[in-house]
Amino acid sequence: MNDLPVVRSPWRILILVLGFTFLYAPMLMLVIYSFNSSKLVTVWAGWSTRWYSELFHDDAMMSAVGLSLTIAACAATAAAILGTIAAVVMVRFGRFRGSNGFAFMITAPLVMPDVITGLSLLLLFVALGHAIGWPSDRGMLTIWLAHVTFCTAYVAVVISSRLRELDHSIEEAAMDLGAAPLKVFFVITLPMIMPCLF
């Protein structure tokens, strides 16, 4: 096997360092300035954990964090289930009428900007609210639906790539021995794709 030669140029290293600096310096500054004792963000007044203690004593902020974690857990669970089902359909069912459209709809959130997807979902929820009265308000349910829409695409792509790599002869052997397709999925396929889910 012919390996390509590795060219170690000082310019490549410089570009790499500049790229990582551009990406991670703002995050590092954000972490450093979170320990600033000043009320002004841009003025350094010394090290302090005052703002963290105030954060944990702010009931509204802690309620918002709890609600965000609840929505995240529910959205991740629903996206894992729906994305796994979608991946199984895309990989195991082969070509069927509408398979290209199905694959396009599943992966569309990956290529569309998040702002466009979010705005289109907002317009959809407003139109549904006027047309049929559901959802009556845009709260936790609509945020959850939007997050499930975003996350299902990522789960489906990751799980489908794992399903394509699996040895199908194991599942075929189980079905030859009399296992039902649903049992094969839960006993054989699901444990093999479990690392992708977590």
C-alpha cells in the first residue's frame, strides 16, 4: 500500500494554529470573563465567582435551565426513536415508491440553515393555529417539535451509516432459525447500533 508523503510545512502549521485560534479564542475569553467581578463585560476588575453564585440563586434562570434540560431530554429521546426508525426504513427497505423523497425529507434539516428551518416551523405553527386552533400557543410543545425535527436528521444519518456497515448474515441467520423480524431487530440489530445512539 502506497502512503502519501506527509508534507510538514511551517505555513501549514501556521494556518492550522491561526484557524484554531480563530475558533477557540472567543470561547476561551468567554470562560475567562465569566469570572470577572465587574458588572461591565469589557472591563476587567478581578477574579470572582460572584456571578456564578448569583446565577444559582436566580429562580427564573434556574427554572429556564430546568425547562431547557427537560426539552432537551424529551427531544433527544424522541429523535433517537424516530431517527432509528427512519434509518432502518432507508437502509433495510431498499428502493420503494417515494424512497428518494423520504430520504430527502429526513436529511433536509442538515442542509438548510437552522434559522430558515426555525422560521419555517414558526410560520407553520402560526398557520396551523389560525386554521385548526392547534397549537393554541407557541410554548414547550412547539419548541420540542422543532428540536425533534432538527435532531432526527442527525440520528438518521449516523444510524444509517452504522446499519450499512453491519454484517447482515447475523440477522439472516437469526431469521433462518425462526426469529421474527421484530425480535431480530431488538435482540441483534439494536445492540449492534447502540454505540451510535449514545
